[in-house]
Amino acid sequence: MTSPLAIGCTRISTQGQKDGYGQTEQAAEITRYADQQGFRLLEIVPEIESGAKELEDRATLQRYYQLAQQHPGVTFIFPRVDRIGRRAELILGIVRELHSRGANVHAIGLPMDLRTKEGTLMLTMLSGMAEYDHRNIRTNMQAGQRRKAQAGLWPHGSPPWGYQLERDHKGRALRPVPVPEQAAAVRRLFELATDHGESTLVQTMRAEGWPAPTSLGWVRKTVNNLLTNELYAGRRVYQGITLEFEPIVPPELLAQVQAARAHRRTQGGGPKTAQPLLLTGHVRCVCGGAMGRDVDKSQYHGKVYSSYTLYRCWKRKRAHLDAPAPAVEHAPPKRAEALEAECWPALVEALTTPERLAEVITPTATGPTEPPPARVAELEAAIARAYEPLTAGAAGYTLSIAETLARPYAEELERLRQAYQAQAAPTPINVRERAAQFRVALQGALDFEQKRALLDELNVQFVVGPRGLERLSLDLP
């Protein structure tokens, strides 16, 4: 007589990391159970589940369903109910889906057929307990991470490139320590960044042969990611707790690089682009593209007679001339002095005239009145899944069970909706009073830095089209 076929299913989860019930132990238990029950074990499917990953999309499920399709009547053996999934409705859903595909499901230690009324009831209760345990474990892990941070140890996660985690004799993470060759590359990058932009940095780091964080080598995205990572100064704040470790970049160099990069964004860099640009970051083309610094040159036979600083739409400049594209209006390149002379007076007029100020104010957003649609959809789907076995007529699956499983998601959804609806209405703005205040503040001439500060504070946005300035908008603090 041919032995029935079985598939073993092991899974390492947050709980497995805690109780030491790893894949080796699970596989051994499954093998013993298969021998005792007379199954012929085809294979054991391993899975490593991250605590931060949702399980609906996990690839292992597709493997289960594929095997169920290939071997009709096969039995899936899980070492425990909490190794099927980590949430109650997901555990029940996986078992139900395997049953619908003609497979059987056994959980070691659950001595009853999961298709029966008693088996369904027992599975439902154990699923709820597994979810409850998982939540407790997550809470305990977060508390443990906080205690590590309070002790001055790295709480969790990987340190940035250039560091590796120092560990004690038990394998516990202590603090990040620099990797010499990588740390040298990071320091070199920061030293260069005080005087050079990303393009030059990429070229220099490649030419000097420094190791790079990824297989792509030194590219602009890599440079930006490293230069904006403040952890290189040897300081991390975790849940309000400050953790200090050996810096790769001195804090004063990090601050110097950040200031230099901010200066280049607003005023450009290099000897031929010393002219400050007032509107950088505040002017866009009517096509939606940013208008930034560019230089046009007047030359004859290779000799440059003069150069002009321009605002140019970068979408227009970077478009491939030979690529078919829909007709899109763009702002033409415009001399910096001319565009600034057009935009600044328009802003002053808008700020000091009540009627114009009312037109250009961006409506004050106190936040959406409805929760994020994606989160609402997730919660509604979880509620629906809790009732699916009931509507499908599953034996032993009562309305009380469905309501118990759905209740946490329904309560969270209600809390979310109440929180969003309770947000205060925007405070009306007295535009006449504000315009009068701006008239007083703008009576005297402002220097460049004062104008830039005003543009930043009001988040002014100018939109320029083929015929010049088309509109502007701003936020009133």
C-alpha cells in the first residue's frame, strides 16, 4: 500500500527567535510525526519571516498552493498553529485555502481533523492565542530594544555603510565600529564635499579607486545618501535616547558639508557661477519642472565674450530631441535678473494688497478629514476575512467567533475615523490685517538674505510660462 504524501512546513518568526524553536527542531519534529503517522515526506518547505513584513504576500504561501495543486490530497504538516501565520484571520485563511485546493492540514499536537466542527473551533482558539502571543512578543522586543539603547548599546537594525556591529561573546550587538577602508572612503567623500558638487564627487571617488557601498559603484544617489546620513557623526537618537559611538566624520565637518550643500543649492558653485540666485527652489515651469541655474555663453570661433546666468526648465533641457513626446508648454530660459525683477515685485504686490493676498494664499491644511485609504482598505479587508468562514458555512464557525476576530480591526478603524474627523477647522485669516503688517515690514529695502528668508518662511512658489510669470502661491504661518 502506498503511503500518503506529506509536505513539512517550518517557519522562523519573532517567537522562534525568542524560544529557540528553530527550523532544525521543527524539521525533526515534523519528520518524527510523519513517520509515526505513516506519511511519505516529499519535502520540507522552510520560511524565514521578518517581523516587519506582512504575510499576505509571502512567497512561501505560493509554494504551498503550488504543491497542493501538483499533489492532490497531500497533507501539510505544521509543527504548531503559530507556525502557520502570526495573525488569527491569516492562520484560518491559509488552512481554508489549502482545504479548498484539496489538501489536508495537520498541526502537531492538535489531535483532531481540522475540517470537523471540533477541529475548527480548536484551530480558531489557538489562532487567537497565537496572535495574542505575537503581540506580546513584539511589545517585549521593543521594550528590550529600548533597554539596550538606555545601556548605550545599538538597539536594532544595521549601521550605515562604513560601520560594522561589534558583538559580545554571545553574539549580542554592542556598538558600531568603523571598517577602516570603508570609513576612509566616507571621510574622503565628506572632505571633498565641502568644495565640490555631486558630479565632481562621483568622478573623483571613481578616479581615486575608493570602495563603494553598492555594486553600482559611485553614483550621485550613493553620494547623496552618504552625505545626508547624520549617523556618521557618531550619534543616534532612538526613542528619545541618545546613543554615542565612534564617529567617522567629525560633527563640525558634517555641519560644514551640510552648509556648503545648502549654499550651492541656492547660490550655485564654482568660480563662474558666483552670482546669487534669489528664486532657487521657489520657481517652477508651467510644465511642473523645476527651474534652476544654467549658464548661456556668447562666443565666436570658440572664444567666449560673455556669459549669462539663467533660470532654465530642467525638464525641457533634459528632454531628448529625437524622442517623440506630446506637445507640452515650457517656460523659455530667462535671464536671472529679468525673472527676479518680474517675480519679486509681484510677490510684494500680493502681500500688501488684501484682495491679491486672498487669491494667492494656499488653503490652510489641518490634515485630511478621512484616514489614509490604504489603511482603511487593509482594516476593512481584515474585517471581511474574519466573516468569510461564517458566510461560507464553515462547520463550527459562529457569529461570535467572527465578531471576536473582527473586533480589534473594527475598533481601530472607528478610532482612526474619529481622530481624523475631530481635527479643528482652519482658522480664518484676516487678510486686511496681514496685508497691513506686510506693508510695514516691506517699506524698507531688503537685502538678499532677508528676501530668501521671506521666500522660505512663506513657502512661496512662482509658476512661469511662455509669457512670463503666470501665478504664485504662498502659505501664511
